[in-house]
Amino acid sequence: MSTLTNPIIVKCPTCKCPITWIPEQLFKPFCCERCRLIDLGEWVMEEKRIPGESLELENDDREDSFFQ
Ligand SMILES: [Zn+2]
């Protein structure tokens, strides 16, 4: 295969620094893992502000019978 494609340059959404859109760029569209985590963190915070399905945490009640 001899495909000559110009590398796509995108800007990291977090720090706005240019990155090359290549398979080797593991954190695309982010420049690094740090930027990716920062953006994910903001996304999670936005999710929490949206009222919707209530997250039911499973209580581990199995321990109770153990202490009887
Ligand atoms: Zn970045």
C-alpha cells in the first residue's frame, strides 16, 4: 500500500495545542493522557448537573446476616 495522506492536525480540546491525527496518537483528540482526563472530568461534572436517572448504588447487605 502506498497511500500518501496528509496528516490531519487537530487541536487538543483541553490545551489547544496541535496534535497529529495518527494511530500512534493514543490520546487523540487530546495531546496527552492528562488533557484527556481533564476533559473527562469536566464531562462527568456536567453529567451530574443533568437530572435524570437516579444512580442506585447496591448496598452490601449480605454482611448483616454474618453478625447475627
Ligand atoms: Zn492537551
